[in-house]
Amino acid sequence: MPEDYKAGILIVDDVVANLKVLEGLLSSEGYKCRVARNGTSALRAAESRPPDLIMLDITMPEMDGYEVCERLQSTEGVKHVPIIFVSALDSSQDKVRAFEAGGVDYVTKPFQAEEILARVGTYVELTRLQRTMKASNAELEERVGERTVALSKQVDLFKKFLPPTFTEALDDLTFDLLEGMAREERFTVLTCPHLCVHIQS
């Protein structure tokens, strides 16, 4: 059954007013939001049910946003979740440190609703595309593996009807089919109408 929301977002901020503003804005646009008021709660919430995106404040008691981000980046199952910092700190040094900690973007408070929605939408879509690509690659690898096994079985069956000297030649990586056909050796091969094997030089 498809989800009835665009994406799951975890909002981390120690100020209740900030949480309500972001939660109200994002919920009205179809996002499912969870909130955490400190770093410990944020880590627990993210690990128990990884969100699609995390919006993280920096200035918080006990554990600041930088540390929270670094710990999330080292946690399996969560480390690939994009993190957008949302902070009143606006110096270049603060922003650089946020990116070094693992953040993908930085929004300065007070923020514009349009800016928040645009950035959130961008990273949610990127995450969706990455997951789709990963699933497609996994499916392709599985199909290739199945096809390889099937071909290997066909070749093994085909070899049962060939003389040992011919199968040994086929197993030789340097075997040249055209050259082999020019040899003065004669082989009697039993063919099966339901078995088709392609041999390439």
C-alpha cells in the first residue's frame, strides 16, 4: 500500500516554537514530521525509524547539532539520510563546520517558507532517485546472476555430448573457434533440437 505522504522528516530543535513552525509548514505540504528536542532523542528517533530527511538545529544543550550530525553519519542505516542545518548562526565558520560534520545544506534563521520548501523538496527527490537507482541496480545484478547460472548449466549439459578433446579445447581461454575448425581432427557431435548454445571466439 503506497504511503499517503511525500516523505518522513525528523525535525530537531530545543525551542518548541521553532519545532511548531517547521512542523506546521512541512505537514501542510504533505510531509510526515516527527520532532526531537535534544540530540539524544534525535539519535534514538533516527535509529529506530530512519527518516527521509533530517532538519537539525545547532545550538542545543548537552549535545550540539554538529555532534549529532557526526554521530548520525557514523550510524549504519542512518548515515545516508540527508541533513539540513537550520540555525540562527550565520557566520562562514559555522556553515563550514556544518558541512564538515556531514550536512548537505544550511538554512539561516529566520528563514523564508519558500526557501525551506524548495530545499526540502530538492533533497527528498534526490533521495527518492538514489533509492530507485539502487533498487534497479540490485534487480539487474540478480537477473545477471540468474542468467549466468542458467547459461552455465546449458554449457555443462552440452559438454556431456562432446568428446573430451573438444571440451578441453573449449575450456582453454585461448581457444580460437575458427582455428579449431581448420584442424584436421574430426569430432562427432550429438545435437539436441531443444538445446542451443552460442560459442564465441
